[in-house]
Amino acid sequence: MKTSHALVILLLCLSAGSHSQTTTPASTTRTHVEMLASEKLEGRQAGSLGERQAAAYLANQLAMIGAKPLPGRQDFFLPFEFTAGTRDGGTTLGHKTTGAPIVSGAVYQDTSQVQALSFSDNGEVSGAVVFAGYGLVVPESQGFSYDSYATLDVKDKVVLVLRYFPEDADRATRAILARYADLRYKAMAARQRGAKALLVVTGPRSPNAGETIPMSFDTALAGSGIVAASVSATVAQTLLGSVNGKTLESIQKELDSGNPHVAGFAVPDSIVTVNTSVVREKQQGRNVVAYLPATSPTDGVEKPWIALGAHYDHLGRGSHGNSLAEKTEAGQIHYGADDNASGSAAVLAIAELLSTQPRHRNILLAFWSAEEIGLVGSTAFVSAPPIAVEDLAGYFNFDMVGRMHDNKLTLQAVGTSAAWRRLIEQANVAAGFDLVLQDDPYQPTDVASFNQAAVASLAFFTGTHADYHRPSDTADKINYDDLERVVQFAAMLVRRVGDAPEALQFTKVDQPSPGGGRAGVRVFTGTIPDYATEVKGLLLGGVIGGGPAEQAGLQKGDVIIELADQTIANIYDYTYALELLKINEAVKVVYMRGGERRETMLTPAARK
């Protein structure tokens, strides 16, 4: 701790008396966090009554510090519509065989037999069946030739494909194929080749064998341009009949080598009628947005706005599948004190500090909703901005800033402007943080929306913990003294950017390639990576109770340096290695604990 910081804290304590009686920003942040993470708001799920109550609280606090509605607006609320969930509205599949001597048929309608995929278009189509293996198409740019459609004509046909990717391919091949195994990619590939519909079956040799695919919470797009559904292995076998005397399992086994020359085939005399019904539940969320007007004329000021933002929504009771609650916690309120009442409190506290000081640029204050379901609120803002995004000199994001350990503060998206490092270094002389600077702006938080809009951005983050996305993320666990330090440090940076005669210039950062995306990762290990620490390996911020990692004896603070014979130097190596694992097949994990090298065996579970 720097001497200047210690002096500030000493003066605050002497002037304010006990902590409970103080009127310093530290107690203000506590008040904000305790309110936003209270039982009354029931987890602030986007579109809920709790979200609306939280928005009203934020708007009231903004009004109290003198913030104004954006130019041309009468209040602080910017509503947007979003998809709050999807469900199957009664998808059916009819099948008939037309070969001699008779015509036979069947209709399937139970969700255990057929279920629409969440991104399916709604509609009814009929066509002959073509089996297209795993439905994978790898671009030639990857230096690896694999095209499930190479020998097939699927125009106006119903395509049946296997879920995932070949089970027995070598690791290098699996890593490439996994990148293109996302169901949306498979749907796009079928659509581009003229198919009327896509049916997906989870093969008997794959995780979740034979089951239809659960309706996922997919907010990215309303549809995919094609009718798409999953079918059970029993239904798929019926569609395939006895082609060449083979079963679905023997067909999959032949494909599972990864040999790109194993071809699909048309299924003779097999006609399918698919009628998909996806009910998309629409709700309205509200961003809360205000501004502190500049105290001097902005005529001639380059990029006369600065934005501060934090998402204020959380998971409600964890009903949408992104909860990490243990079985005993299911259905409980997810309070979201760190994620992200802490960030919202930080923005309010910074705004209160800046409201009493000269400002050479307008300060936009934003609280995003629906971040937890895909950055929906901030994306809505930059897609239809109430002020020109090109007028933003910078964006500061605060997400999970209340659980600092060992004086460590992570700043992400530093690569979005060449000026950030110099400004950060200067401001940190007084703050005295042990900083971790990460150039990457492609983070799972609202900073990514502003990076896509070409705004120089900075994201504040104090690290993951075992309470992440669980009901145990409560207000009593917030480190309020260090949260106040983050507020003071960020306010200093905002002032430096605001006072500079020249605006920050945006720098595009190339997106890192981790060797595959989450869509291809089928396994669940129960690890909680610590993204904020730059160590050689993967530092665990915690493990999920009852998960494979805990069962293997791993714990918070362990550093994984090898997984399944793959050296792990960073989070990207770890993601790559996950793609090579198999469900229920134990692999060796080498890790460091307290400077000691250790080994254990971890058995991955299936990710639904």
C-alpha cells in the first residue's frame, strides 16, 4: 500500500468516526451494493420486477447527484426488447417409406423424440432424407480438407447429421473440427447447400447418447434461415432404415476416425415432414442512462463525451442455465453482489465525485441490463446510439470490482488505445495497485460492445471467485475499502481523459484464437479460471462444488500446467485442451500447489 493511500484512509477515519456512521464514498458504495443485492430485488433478472426496481433506484441516485437525461430525452430509461427464453411449441415429425410393397408411416411429437432447436425457423417442410455424417465443413484456409457434403446433393432435401464431431479422431484433427461443430454452423452449411431442413441426432458413441438436445437459451439471432430440430437415436434409426444393413452405431463408428473420405448417403424411399414451432418469449429490459454536462463549452473539443458503464442485471433465481449453483442451492436468489452490484455502485460513486468537479467533456453514465444473457443492453445502445459513438473519447467498464485480493486489479482492453498504458501508469503512482494489464478487449462483458463500435475502452475487474453465479455472492463479502480505492483510481483516469485536449485514438486489437470456441467444448470440468492473473499455467479461482475438479482434489489457488499431456501456459491452451477430452474418460492433470508439483486424475462429465 502506497503512503499516499494510507494517509487518505487515515484522514477519512479520523474525520468520519466509526465505519457505520461515515458519509464517505466507501459507505455510499456499501449502501448501493446492499440495496441492489437485497432480497427485495430477487436477483435483478432482466425484464423482471426486481430489474425495474433496481432501475428506479439507480435513476433516483442519478437525479440526487444532479445528472440529467440525455439530450432530447425526458427520463433516464432506454427500453429495448429481448428474447427472454425459448420453448418448443409443439414440433412434430412425420415419416413414411415409399418403397415396395407398401407405404408405411409414423408421426413423432414427444420432445423425447423430436424437439426444435432454439434457432430454428418456424415452418413445415417435406423432403427426402440425406444423411450427411457430422455435417461439418472446414474452410480450406485451415489447411485441412473436410466437407461432409462433398459427394452429396441435398437441395430440397431434409439433412440428417450427427451432433458434435468425430469421437476417435487424433487430437490435432479434433481441435480443427471442434471449431466448426457448433449447431448454428451446421445449420448454415445445410442451408447454403439448399437443404429444406436439418435434423440432428446425438449418436450412440457420443456424450448424451440418443437424447434430443435441450432447448437452449439463444439470444444471438431469432432464427437461422432453416427449419432445424433434434431427434432421438430411435427416430434417427427409423429414418435411416436398414441402409446397407448398417445401424446408426456402426455408421457413426465408421465416421469417428475423422477420415474425411467417409461419405454420407441418400436414404432411399424415406420421406420426412418436419413442422417446427419455436416460441420466443419477448420481454422488455431497460438501460438506465444519464449524463453530467461539461462545465465549460465543448465547441471545438475533440470527441466531447466520455462514457462510464456497468451492468446491473443478474440471474434472478438462476433458471436460465447460466447458474453455477450447487444442487442444494437450486432455485435460490442469486444476489449478484460482486456481479455486478459492485460495478454499478462504482459508477454511481465515481459520478458523485465527478459531479462536484470541473468537466471539460460530458460524462455519460450507463447501467446496462440483459448483460448476463449476451451483452444485450449495451449492444442495443451501440446499435441505436442516442449520442454519436464517434463522439466518445473513451469508455470505462466496471464488472466484478468488489472482491479484490492481494491488492491486485486487472485492467482489460488496454490494447484499444496506445495511450492507455501511460495514463494508467501515471494514475497508479498514487493508487498503488498491483496491476495486471491485458490488451484483449474481447471479454465476456459490456466492454466488448464498445470495442466493436471502435471506442477506446478500459474494463476494471478484481477477479473471479467460488461465489461467481451462485446464491452465495452476497453483499457481506464485498471488500468495500478496496472498492473505494477502485473508485478513486478510476475517477482520476476519467479526469485525465476528460482534461486531455486530444481524444484517445482507437486501436483495433486482433482477436486471439484459442484453438476453438465454447461451442465445441462438450465437457464439464468444474473449474473456475482466474482470468486476472498472468502466470504460466491456469490459476484456479475456485472449483464448483461436487464437480469433477473438486472430486479430483483440485482447489482454489492451484495452477494447472498440464492437462491430457498438453502443456498449459494460459487460458487459451486450457480451452484448446478441453476440446480433446472425452466424457467419463479420466485424464492426468499436472498442477502446482504452494510451489510443489502434483498430479491427479480428472474425469470430465458431460455438458448438457
